[in-house]
Amino acid sequence: MKKISIAFILSLVLSLSLSGCVRYVELSDRAIVQALGIDYIPDRNIYRISMQYFSQTSEGGQNQIDKTQPNVLKSVGEGDSILTAAKNASILSGKDLLLSENRLIIIGSELCNEDLSKTLQFFISNYHSHPKTYVCGAENTAEELIDIRFKEGYVSSQRLINLIENASSEGHTVADYAYQIMSSLCNSTGSAYLPRLKISEQKTDGTVPKESGEGQKGGEEEQEAEKTIVLDGGVVFSDKRKSGVIDSESCVGLQFLSNRMAEYSVTVKDNDNRSTITFFSVRTAITPKFNEKSELYFDISVTADGRFDERGGISETDTARIMAVKSKAEQEVTALMEKAATDIRENCRSDIFGLEKALRHHYPGFVARNKDNITDILLSAPCIIKVKCNTFSLGLESY
């Protein structure tokens, strides 16, 4: 008992003495960052950080949010490094930065030309962001995107997070977290992908107008266009730097190629009718093979189940039309994948759908022997793409 008591007293004294070494900051004195944009200004050789942070505007009780007040503020900082810019943003806001709740990092177009791993390393090593932090590229500057506020939800950034997650679930973009992108950059080609955001003027009530609600038009008068943010393809990286931009069609193909597609609907014309098949339970296998001349090629096979969401007048017993529509849908998906492979490999010289991973898994000795020119081998090897969809019509298997 004496030993236990002495150990307890010593641990208590030690904890009390150490507690004075850590600076305590009230949560209300912190800038709870929700979205963060980083730009590089080459003319001045400086970094500029723009951040949306949450402001608590009510006091007392469990609810620290006053819905009648704007809860999103902005602070900026500049410096000759990302760390210096972040510290200056903290100084200008008068609050300590709290990035543990940050869910979105937007990287400006100029900064995409720099080493992406160094940009993301800052957040992983210095400011520990939320583990589920999305990273996006900007068409122009990140700050112009941060400047746009949305009325949906308690924080403005939630609208963009929902935009990215929904587009990913619908098969229109690959959405990765910061640590996943860092892992991708470790391959031989230094390849990565970021969804691309841009500003678009649309008639919508999702954004906060400049007049902040004053002078709103009512009745049947035409609603004025407001600036909002939309997805516009993706930014592709090779050798850890921006190597090109792909459009929305190639982004869909990328989802299939990288085995990320959850569900995708294809509408095809059948005589004068249109039928829609939804691909689900999609499985993509990339298998490296050698032909009779010992030349490397990649066999990319996609298998999926499919359902007719729009029948287009096809009867249950019309097997010929069912097979024709299925074949057209398979051809359309194949074309999307081939376009993505061309845009990403030939135009951007990037491997963001796992060719190197597949080659290392099947032929590690081949990779070791050819490590000095493995990038050229990966990007020049042909890709043979095959798509098969097992369709079901009204619950009955139709093939």
C-alpha cells in the first residue's frame, strides 16, 4: 500500500508541475478554420494563405451558434513560406489557428506548378488537419473561391464538401484525402489527381449576395445571377507537379480505371427510344501481361451488374434489343476509359490509376531490373480495356 500511495503522490505532483508548461487557450480565442486556400505569387516569390474560420457569436448554453449572424469570417496572411504565411494570418485575425476541424484545402493554379508534396507536408507535419481533409485545385486563385460564402449549413465550407462527396458518389470525380494524395505521390511517376473548382455565375440562392439581403427582388422579377462554385474536371500531377487538366468525361473514365466507381448511369439511343442502364457493383482489375514478343501490356477488365432504370419501351422478352442496349452501354463506358487513359498517360504523362502498383504486385523483379526507366515503360505500354455488364430487366437476368 505504501508503494502504491507514493507512486500516486509522485504522479500527481508531476502532472501538476507539467501543467504549467503548456499554454492554455480558450476555444473562443481560437480561429476554428473550416476551409483554407493557398496561393503562390511568383512575381513576389511569396505564399498567400486565405482561410474561412468559424466565429462563435452567442454566449452561454450548449449552442454556440447564432443563426441570425454570419458565422464565417476570413483572414489572410503572406510570407516567404507557408508556415510564415499561416503565422501572419493568425496574427492578423488575432486568434490562434485551430486546423483540427479543417475539411478542405484549395490549392491555387500557380502553386500547382510547384512540388505538391511539400505543400501538403506542411499540414501533415506542422498544422495537423482533420484526417478527412479534401484537397482540390483551383482554376485560378484559391482566394477567389474562399471569398464566396454559402448560406447552406452553419459553415460555408460544408457546401463545397457536399459538392465533392456527391460528385464522387455519382462517379464524376475522384475525391481523396490529403494523406491519400501524399501516398499517391510516392510512386515512381510522382502522380496525383485533384478535383478542380471554378467560379460560375448561375441563378441560385445558395450563395450570400453582396448586398447581404438588402434590396432583394420579389414577385415575378427575374432573379439575378450570383457567383457560385462548380466542379470543372480535374488537375493531374506528374513528377509531383501539375502536368495537365482533364475534362469531366475523363474524370468519369478515371473512376472506372482506378476501381473507384460505385454506380454510374448510361443512357443510349435505341431506335427512336432512349434506355438507361445503371452500372453498379463495379469491379476493375488491372493485370500486366507480356505478349509473344515479351512486350508489356496491361489488360484492364471491368465487370459490373446493371439494371434498366429506363426501359425505353423494351419488353421483357425482347432479348435482342436488351442485348443491343447493353452492348452500346458497354461501348460508351469503354470509350470513356480509353479517353481517360489517353488524356492522363499520353498528354499528362501520369499514372494515377495504379499501373505501377499492379506491375510491382505481379512482376516485382521486372520493376527492380528496370527501375531507371520504369516511368517510360509504364506510360508506353498499351492498355487493352474490356467492359462487361450483366444486366437485369425487371429483376430477371437477361443474357
